Amino acid sequence: MLATDAAANTVTVGSRAELATSRVQVRNAVLHRDGGRVDAVKLRYHATPIPASVSAVEAGRHAKLEIELGESFDAASPGQAAVLLSGEAIVGHGTIAAAA
């Protein structure tokens, strides 16, 4: 799904290639460690972690955070959790707001 329009009651769909993204914006993010420690992200519960880096460098709460993906990911879904990793350790999380 590429877009929804509740007022028009429409859903825009596209090909798998059109769903691929290299950046994900998250809201209500929390970094438990320095952002430089983030080396991967999980964007779905059973998905394999993918290489990533974040725009913020300070630990703490962030209203918005951008995650740069090391490889493209198909269909990052707004409303789902993004789990930030350093190796196998969880070092932060946020709610996916948009994919670019």
C-alpha cells in the first residue's frame, strides 16, 4: 500500500519495487544509548535486522528520528515498531511514522 485517503475512501497500491525504502522516520523514539551505537534495525517482528544508522546522537527521548537503512526494505508500515539494535542488544525504539 502506497497511500490511503480516508476522505475519498481510497487506497493506492503499487509494485514491490515502489514499496522499497532506504529511510524510515520514527516518532516518540527512545535511545537508551548514544545513537552512534545503533548498527541495525528490525522493522517487523520476524524480519532479519538490517544495517542502519540514526540521525540523533544523544541518548534520551526524541519526538522524531530518522533511520538511514543500509539496504532497501519493502513496506515499512506506519504505526509499527522500529527496534534499534547494537549487535544483538536493543538500544532504542520508536513508532514508524513514514518511509522515504
